[in-house]
Amino acid sequence: MRDAARFADALWRAVTYVSVAQLHLNSNPLSLEPLAPEQVKPHPAGHWGTVPGTAFALSHAAIGSLGGSVEIMPILGAGHAGVVQIAMAWLTGELAAIRPQFSPDADGLSRLVRSFPDVGGLGAEVSPLLPAGSYLGGQLGGALAFAQGMALDIPDRVVMPILGDGECETPTTAASWLAAHALPGPCPVLPVVHVNGYRMGGRSQLGRMDDAGLCAYAGALGWKPAVVSVDAASFDEHQEFHRVLQAAAAAAAAGTRTVIFLRCVKGWSGPSEVSGRPILNSPNAHKTPITDPQHRPEQFAALAAWLSSYRPAELFNTDGTPKGMLADALNLIRRDAHPRVVCPRVSRARSVSLQDGRSFSEAVTTVLRRHAATGDLHVFSPDEMASNRLGEVVDEPWVSEILAEEVLLGWLAGWTATGRRGLLISYEAFAPLLTTGLVQLLKQRRLINGSSPSRPSLNLLLTSYGWNNVYTHGDPSLITALLATGDPAVRVLTPADPSRLAAAVDDALCSTGKLNVILAGKHTVTNRPMETIDEELERGLAVWPHLSDLDEPDLTLVIVGDLPAAVISEAVPEIRRRNGTRVRVVAVHDLTVLGQPSRWPAGLSTEEIDRYFGSGTPLLIVTLGHPAAVWGLIENRLRRPVEVIGWHEPERPMSQREMAETMGMDVAGVCAAADRLQAVRT
């Protein structure tokens, strides 16, 4: 244990030193000569307050896995800890593996400090391309749930999320402590909460608690706590933290929910004050306190003293290679390196039967059971499985329910990050709670795209939509927001009946690299003719011959979802009867086919638009969601009269029938829109 403490101390000093150098220096990063003003960045910027404690925890996590029976896998919760992650990756050589210009030597470090915060396009925030970056921490709060999802049913390692005390005030983190009780099977997670006492703007709530208060808080939520205080990174402090970490990791691996509170002073090891402004143990340490070192001698002197306090000459040779204890520690870490995630599965062939969709319940449960039989599927739901007519599978070990959508998203993301397949099932109206988290996950997947095998898709099934619900339970804005990102990974699947729903769920679970959002009503039981289902699945849409005239149409009706399928099927005979109109009906299975092919992989070409919709034929699109989502996709490129019927926020509570009439989602509304389009054409 004594060697482990010495290794951790050398590693902590090196990581913290390189972090401070990145924030402040342009050159002379090894302090091989006395620091000069021209070697300092004119206006240093970046986050300092999280650095020393995060570096301490990360260093011990690296050392903690050495020679032990438990692999410790750290995850950084705060995006602002990116400078620490980059420093550690430079030391281990893993930064050079993806950005060769930042080699682990003097030249590479010089390029690194000069490049920061760009870092060869990686940026200054936590990166999913580097170790400990599995969770993209731009939005605080999701790391604990993400870690739980990663650890679920993988008992041979301990996932260690490093959380800030301010982060613990977020609703997602606060709910995740309790939500852990709802997870089946082994889930070895060891959170380390960095209690430095302050958020960006003031005292943190955990920072206000004494050690007894922290233990009472964790204990009341069912977690076994340990508190370690560190204020100087002394040998004794390193030994104590290492001892606690090893014991806690063993306990977590054995199934005991365990948490470590690492109590530090905000900004410790940095300057206590700068230019008369108190820094240590205050919110002023959140960002770097050195803002103008070239022109303010007292700031320059403080920076020089700060850098030298880590004794870099004991850590690095003049060529920038490590020496002494640091070299020994890094050699052991490199030798003992573990893969960061389980290898992702490959895509599967679809296996759905067209008989799987006799009703919503049968469509979903049949497909889920078939996929669950392979052992790598998990379903997450916010206490709505029975309400959504899926109670038949609610007690399966591969289903978890907790009334916290944001936590469920973290579980889903962590689960799929390890190469396993998952599905989150929710009411459509409450899915907008997931918007910012999904946008962050899209950002993360864009960054890792092409750097590793594609991960299983993130899959959402939204049901109990507003058309069949009460006033407060209608909000299709998640889909609108996701389409507005223009991210080509997004697919919005709108199956027209239960059989097509079964195919959509199967397709989503077999896919990789996508964010699939499936929208389907739980009351739907009518199945439409199936002769076009292959085209709908492969191309995203198809002409329905049983409702369409053979000749070039006078009007094309576009179905987007199961309720529009029912309304249009009923309206077509009336439209023909009123005007002798030649009608074509097109069912859209993937809403993104309406988008530009330069942005959306399934987007229709100009030739396909004319082939499916008719040459210049007026178009009536009937959708379950906001018309704005459709207009945003088509972007005035259809070159014909277009109307869109869809969801508008009702002014007051209405019956389902009144709501449909008000929004035009009934036969009369469709016929009236058809008349308007016909009038425009003539």
C-alpha cells in the first residue's frame, strides 16, 4: 500500500501540473528555465476548481486497479474536468494514440499547452474519445445513472463515476441514489463525490454538511458511506484514500452500494489569493484565478510559484519523459490497461413475423420476448408498463421501472455503451424531459463516430399520445426538437398499425448507430394490408394500392402514424365521392424520408418525390405530431401545394372527439383540407 500511495502521489502531481500548464502556458511547459511573461497565455481561461480533487480520484482509480481482483473503471461526471482527462491521457500516451502530435514527451507537451483549449479538435471538455470519458458531461447530472447502466449485469468490474457536490443537487443525480434499488442483478458502482464545498456561484448543499450529515444522507438512501478528507495530498492522505478505495471497490463488487465522499478545499494546491482577491475555499476558484499574468506582476509570480509547487523536476526528464515514481506508475498502468467498454454487438437480421402485431400489446411483447431470449436486452420504463398495456412483461428480470425519465435515459445510454441493446418506453407527453439528455448523447455519438464499432442504437417507444389522453398529457415536442437538430442519426418511425409496429421495434433493436423514436398508440388494433410492408421498412414509405387509384393522382394523402391511417382510410371514399378525385395514399414509416437527402440518409430525391407523390400533385400530410416538424423537414422543396394536419396545443380540456374536430384530425377535417387543395390546383 505504501508503494501505491507513492505512485498515486506522483501521478496526482503530474496530472495536476500538466492541467495547470495547459490552462496558463504557451511554452516552457516543463519549467526547464525560469518562467518568462512571454511564455504565458495572455488571457488564460478554463476551469480550475474541479482539477485537484478530480485528479486525485482519477489517479487513485488508475492505481487502484493494479494487482487487485477488481477492475475500476472511472467516469468523469463534469464536462469541466476535461483538462484533467487530457492531462492523464497525455501522460499515459492515450492522447497520442488519437492525436499523434501530442506525443508523451517535451515536444508533445509543448504542442499540447500551446493548442489548449482546442487540443487538435477535441476541445477542453471531457471527450468520449479518451479514458474516463464514456459520459459526455456537458449537462450535469446524468453520470451516476449512466454508470449504473454500464455496470448493470457486468459483475467483474466496478464503475466509478466521479461526481461534483454541486452535481449532486441536480434532479437526475438526486434521483439516481434511490433509483439504484430498482435495478435487478449485480450493479457494481462506486461513486466518488468530490465535496469541495462550492458550486460556481456559492456553497453547495453537500458542502454545508459535516461528515455525520453526509453519512446520514447517504445511509438514508441505502448507500454505505465513507468520508476521506484531503487538503495537502500528503503521504498519509494518499494512503488513507487508497485504503478506503480498495475496501469500497471490494464492497461494491460484492453487491453493497457504497459511496466515497472526497472532502477537499475548493482550489487546494492553487494560490490562496490573487491580486488581493481570495481564491482558496471560495467560488473564485471555479475558473482559473490567473487572468492577466503578462501585465500583472503579482499574478505572474503567483503562477510561477503555483507551477513549481508540484516539483516537476522530480516527475519529468528534460526530454519530457517520466522518471522516478511517475515512470514506475505509468509503466504499471500501461501494462495493466483494460478495454474501456465491452465490444459492441454487430447488427442483427430482422426476425419479426407479420403475425406479431395483432394488437399494440402483442406487437411489442412478442418482439421484446424474442430479443430478450438472447440475454442482452433491457427495457426501461417510468412506471407505465401496465398503463401502456405491457403488464405481461413488467415482472421480467430484463424490465426496470422507476418514476424518473432522466434516470432511465442514463441507464439506457450506459447499457448501450457496453454493446447491449435497450428500449425506453414512455408516455409521449413526458418524453420531452429527455430532450437535453438525448441531444447530449447525439453530440457524444457524433464525436465517437468512426473511431470504434458502431454502438447499438438508442431506442425510444412513445405511446399514450395526446390524441387519446387528457389535457395535461399531450406534448409531441420531443420529436419536433430532435428533428430540428438535423442529426442524421435520428429516425422517427411512425408505424401505421400493430404489425408495422412489431417490425419497427424489431428493426430498431437490430440497428446500430441510430436514435430511433417510435410513435404508436396503445389502443390500435386494426391492421392494414401488408403487401407493402417490405418497401415501408426498406425505403421508409410506400404507396398503399388498396386505397389508391391507378392513374396519376389529383391529390396525394400522406399518412404519418396509426391514427392518421385510420382517419385517411375512412376519408378516401368521401373525397372520391365529392369531387371524383383521383387519390393516391402514401404511408410514411420513417418521417425523415421527407427531409433533404443531403442531411437525412433516408431523404427522398427529387425523382422519388415525383414518383411517390405524383408530379406536382397537391399533398395533404396528416401527422401525429406538430405540423412544424413536417414543415421543417420538407423545407419548401416539394414544389406543389401542401397542407399539414397535426397536433396543435388545445386551449382547454377537450374530449378526444372534440380535439380531433378542432385540429382537423377527422374525416370532415381531412375532406375540408382536400377541398382547399383541389381549389388551389384548379
